[in-house]
Amino acid sequence: MSLSTHIEPGSPAAVLADRIEKSVATVAVIGMGYVGFPLARALHMNGYRVIGFDVDDRKIEMMQRGESYLGHFGEEFFRSLTDGERFAATSDPDRIADADVVVLCVPTPLGPNRDPDLSYVLNSTEMVAGQLRPGQLVVLESTTYPGTTREHMLPILEKSGLTCGRDFFLAFSPEREDPGRAGVSTAQIPKLVGGVDDTSTDLAVVFYSNAIDQVHQVSSAEVAEAAKILENVYRAVNIALVNELKVVFDRLGIDVWEVVAAAATKPFGFQAFYPGPGLGGHCIPIDPFYLAWRAKEAGHPTRFIELAGEINSAMPQLVVDRVSDALNEDGIAMNGASVLVCGIAYKPDIDDIRETPAAPIIEMLQDQGANVAYHDPHCPVFPEMKKHDLDLASVDLDAEALEAVDCVLIVTDHAAVDYALIGEHARLVVDTRNAMVDVKDPKARIIKA
């Protein structure tokens, strides 16, 4: 895509467009986590100079040494970026002024009342505003509610005295990372782009097109913001449906996993979603509440979405109740029982514990007097979390450990776990992921939850 016919020669937009089209632009990625780091790597691999900014000096030091702090990416993935001559890691905000494009990949969590917490976005925008100069493109990738880019970021950036669409440019392009997914790189995931004005949109489209295989342009930042919310609300609602059906079918003596597998044989009109112990990750447990909050502001409560949120949020308690009932059937009280939680990451085969349902499940088990340990091959120590403080480290999974506990609770179905070993040596297994389905002739009593 050429911008030569849309932009006045010699203008800040023209200078920026020329640098982008020649892939000589410098990009500052703000927030070098699960989203920012793979994006920075994709941009770097396609010719851009990259400044990786993070407020965590530990991350900066590890990047400078080429060491991975995101376990499932591995050292080689990290070194492919951090060993490059066109990469610099920093916690110095002044370096942002060196960038032609600034991409914000910062958290958007929920507040204590499940209202949007935009503090990371707003603080980062204030920081960028302090370094803003003519000819810069600013892009927000953090998932948020429609209107955030225009209504919150734009006024902050224009406090610099510069005008959007003339001096600087602003767009939204939602991240679509899927941690742990094999065989698909950041460059292969289609990118949505929408700006707060036409020039911002055009510049952002050309910027991403140099590094991403497929870029889909939409008419505004609000459309791009809404599309990202829709993607995750869609998943949250359908997961809530199967979670509710899990409870109903269990009362009817029907295995919900077999039901889903049977329905999935239909080649059209059905997409399989699976029940679980609760939602995890940064998007699905959070995004529906962002939209619900925004909808209430607009005077139209989203009853359907809020109900889905309530169902999914109730799953950890349902799992704990299932463990309690299963122990009671064995004549064991929860108070004083020993429970081994298998898997604390929010999804299989990664070390990411953001919003993991394992955290509230472990806390509820402990609150009821259980002695809880966990095993996770990807998480040797339970990481610090904003809402949970669990001083635990992973224990070995062996015959002795399994025989010593009253219950094994499978929360995350990592491929590296030996489920046959669990079936052979555990007395009771509460399985929230259908992980034991292929274990032949287990000696353990298996309860699906």
C-alpha cells in the first residue's frame, strides 16, 4: 500500500510513511511480556529497529543477557531478538523519543469491583506524551472497551500541544497472541487495524503489513476495539454454556465430554467448546466485564454476557465442592485432607498463570482446612499474583507422593504429566479436564468435575 497520494509531501506523515515503507523505522514496544515480546521479535525479523521498554529492570537485564523470562518461548526464541544488532532493551522513558512508532502492550486488568482498570494504559500514554514528537505513530494493542483509544489516549497525547492526524498519529490494533500454541507465529496471525482518523489508519496498516502476513483494515479504532472484545466474549459465553451443561448432564448421569465429542462430529453449525475448572489467561476472564461495564455506561446492561461471567466465575467453587463430596464418599473430611493439585498454569503446556483458576481453587481448599501441594512441570514455584499469595513450590510427581495424598485434583492437563502413573498410584482423582480418559484400567477412583 502506498501513501504517496494521501499525504502532503514533506509533512510529518510523509516522513513517517517513507521510513515505514523502507522498513528503516524504529519501533518502541512498551511492555515486553507475553504480547510485547513476540511482537517485538516479529517486527525485528522484518527489518525494524526495536526498542524493548519495560519498567521491570529484571526483564531488561535478562533481555540484555539473552535469557528467557517467559518459559514456554525458550532461550533460542529470546536470543533471536536480543542478540540482534537492531534491538535495545531499556527502562529509560527518554528512549521513546527515538522511536518512529510506539506500540503499547500493557495489562488491562479488572479493578476490585470488576470494573476496567486502565491505569497501565493511561500511565503509559502519559509517559509517551512526555516524549511525543512530530512524525510518530502510537498504537494500542491492549484489550479494552470501545472508545478507549479515542476518548482516553487521544486527549492525553494532545496535551503535548501536538495535533493528532497532522503531527502524530494514533490507532488501535488488538493483540491476538495464543501462548503455547505450536506452529503459528505472531506474523501468521491476521492483524486488525483501525485508527482515530484516516491517515492514522493508513500508516498503521502499512506499518504492520511489513511484518504481519495479513492485515485487515477497519473503519475506526472503535471497530477494532469492539472486534477484539467480541472474539473473547464469544468464547466466554460458549464456555459458560458447556460449564452449565456439565452440571446439568452430571445430574442426569451423562458425560458432558462424550456429549461434546458426539456433537462435534457434525461438520457444520457446531464448534466444540469444553468445560473446565474456571477461566484463565488475560483475555477471556476479563474482557466480558470490560464490555459489560461499557454497556452499562451506555444505558444497556448486557444480561447475557454478565450471566456467562457469573457461571464461569462460579466454576472454582464447584470444583472445590466436588472434591469435598468425593472425599466424603471415602469417609474423609476436607479439614485435614491432603490434596495434590496437578497443574497451575491457566492452560496446557505453558508457564502462564495469569488469572489461573488454580489460585482460587487452592485458596478455597486451604480455607476449608485441606493440606494442599501442587505439581506443575512448567511452574516450579507459584509466582506472585496481584490477588493471591500462595507460598508453594512444585513437588515431584512419583508413586510415593501420589500414594501419600487423599486426592489428586487435575486443574491443568499438561502433556508432560504421566497420567498413567496417577491412575496407578492415586486413590482418588478429581479430573476437571478429562485428562484421565485414555488411562487404561486405572486403580484410582476417578471423578469428573
